[in-house]
Amino acid sequence: MLPFRDRSISAVVTDPPYDAMIDYSDASDLFYVWIKRALTDAWPEMGLTSHEFGVQEKGDEIIVKKGGTKNHDHRTREHYDRLITQAFNEAQRVVKEDGVVTIVFGHGEPEVWQRLLSAIRDAGLVLTGAWPAKTEAGGKVGFTNIVTTLTMSCRPAPAGRPIGRKGAVESEIRKVVKSRVPDWERWGLAPADMLMAAAGPAMEVAGRYSAVLDARGEEVDISTFLPLARSTVQDAMAVEIDHQPLETFDARTRFALWWARLYGRNVQPKSELRWQTLAASMELTDVRDLVPDASKGCRLVESKSVKPRIDGESAVIDVALAMAKEWAHGLDAVGDVLAASGRSTDDPYLWAAITFLADRLPDSDADAVAWTGIIRNRRNVTSAAAGAERTRQDARNKADQPTLDLGTFDLFGGPELGATITSAAPTDSTRRSNG
């Protein structure tokens, strides 16, 4: 409980624990047990603890204990959610009606963000603004530091808010997020930071309503609007891939190109992959092979690791990766991949994707080198593909030619068991010779 009267404070600023990031009291117990020995005479309360092992009390610590469920630790997700909601509710109680509660938070997992936003809502607060900041640049991917945090401005939820309809609220969110993107670009925010910043306007819109209902009249969790906000950023940026709008590519290729635009071949936390699949309205299994595991995270796949099966249903990105993989085997091999894909040798989407990837990846990247070589030899590649397609067509024609089974007969006039003569359909040359 905060020792202040209701509606008496202009601003409350808090940087709460980030879920299961750090075991604060456990980590400091080593120092506590020695400090209380040294300071008990001068500071008697330092020696007071109800913990059975004489360490710091942990009943009200708002964290999720890492690995705690296996040890039956009380600091579970439910414990965290209940106490963080109480803490936010206290902030909401003491702040003035026109005051602000500022919450600084960072986490990579969509599930944690969903729970935090639910706690803000359940505490009677509405989010009215958010700003991203790179607070721990230079950390290692997969460790406990957070590279980008979000500073969220919240206010007490006003009374009399209407009920919103899901479709209308989604339309508002798209409109508001798109209106913010030009400012973010002018301020120099990187695309990844824009994705984080999009949570602010999305929650602003959702906070205008006491509840948001879907077509069946069931309440929609506000956290479901986060992927929509992130996908709207992508749409608003009007990304073009060599003059082809990104949204016109097939879904799998669109995902890979957007990932390459954001991160190139740099390793990213696996949580970012989950965010991106949510924003793309795709299942993780649909793209996991495009962004496989790599040293404490994941990154864009290299062609040498793919096992492509190219046919007329293959996505553009799969054809591009297969062509890069075959580059070391010569132009005919690359052309054979293009022919197997069933795509036109001048397919604009394929060549746009190859050009974009070659430009986006480092010059020393093996695939970038391959794609650059393919682009420079485009005419020869298309000629090889045309030749491969002619060979395939000839094989198909030969396979489709009918055969005439004359049965079994005696060469001297009667049927005889064991002698079968099969005659192929006459060719143009045999017709002429038989004239």
C-alpha cells in the first residue's frame, strides 16, 4: 500500500520487475546474510526476518521465479500477475484524475506483454502513449538484458466509456498507427523500434472503450491488438522490393523479405520470431525453416542448409534459396531450378526478391555472392532455364506417346507363346520412308 491519500499525487513512475528476468532477492541473499550480521547492533531491524532459513522474506516479491515451478516456489505467473495488478491499482488510486502513471517495461515474449497489459487494464488504467528506447545496447542475445524498453504513459480510466466493436476498433488502430509512422520515420526510429512503439497507439484506441466485443458479443482481450499494430507498421511503411509492393508477394516470401529487411542475417531472440509470426497471421511451423535456431537465438536461413523441393507450388523465397544453393554447380543447375519452379524466366517477383536479398545481405555473405552472380548472368540463367524446360517438355512428350501392342504371334503366321513385338507409333520419318 502506498502511504498517500486518494488522488493526491501528480505522477507515479515505476520500473517494475520484468517477469522472470532476475531473481532479485535470491541473488542478494548472499550479501544480506553477512550485512545483517555486521549491522544488527546499529540497525536491529536488519536482523528481523520470518524466513525459515534466515534470508530475506519473499512473500511479496513481484517476480516469476526462474525454474520455480519445479521447486514448488510460490513466485509463479499467477503470483506475479496478482501482485503487479495490485501495485498498478495503488498507483491508479493515489494519482490525480489528470495525473499520469509512467511504467517502464521491456520483454521479448508476446505472452508476457499480454499479461502486463491485462494487469494495467485490470488496475483501472488506460495507456495513452508509449515511447521505445534502446536502454541496454550491446548486450548478448538470449541473456537477461532487454535491448529495447517501452515507456508507457497511463492515466486513470475515465467513467462512462462506451463499448467498442472489434471491427471498428481494428479500423481505428490501423488509422492511428499509420498516422504515427511518418513521425517515427522523421525522428529516425529503426523499423524494429517502430514495431515496439506501435503498442502505444493500439492501446490508446482500445483504452477508449470499457470493453471490445466481437461479432458474437464476446469480449476481446486487448492484447490481441498488438500483432495488428505491428502488421500495420509494415503496411504503413509501404515497403517495396525492387518496385514490387511487399504485400503483393506470397505470404511465406513476404515474411522472409520483411525479416531480411529488419535484421539481415543478424541473430535475434526467438521471441522476435514469435512476434513476427503473430503480426503476419502465420503459424510458427509455416516459417520455422526460414528462421532456424542459431547460437542463442535464430536468424535467416542460409541456402546451404535448405533441402528444397521445387515445383509449381513453391514460394518465391524457396526458389531463390534453391537457385543460390545451385550457383556453385553452374548456370545449367541454376536454370534447372528455375525451370522446375514453373515460373516465367522473367518473373518479376522472383527477380525482385533476388535483387533485394543480394543488396540487403553483407557483400561477403555466400548467398549474397551467389545472388549477385545470378543477377549478373541473368540472360544466361534464363537461357539455361529455357533449355531445361525444352528438355523436360521433350521427356514429357516421349512419355505421352502411345504404344501399339501387337500381341504374341508366330513369326510364320500363327500365335506363339513367348514372342511379343511392341511397335511404337510411327514417326514422321517412318511415314515418309513408307511413303
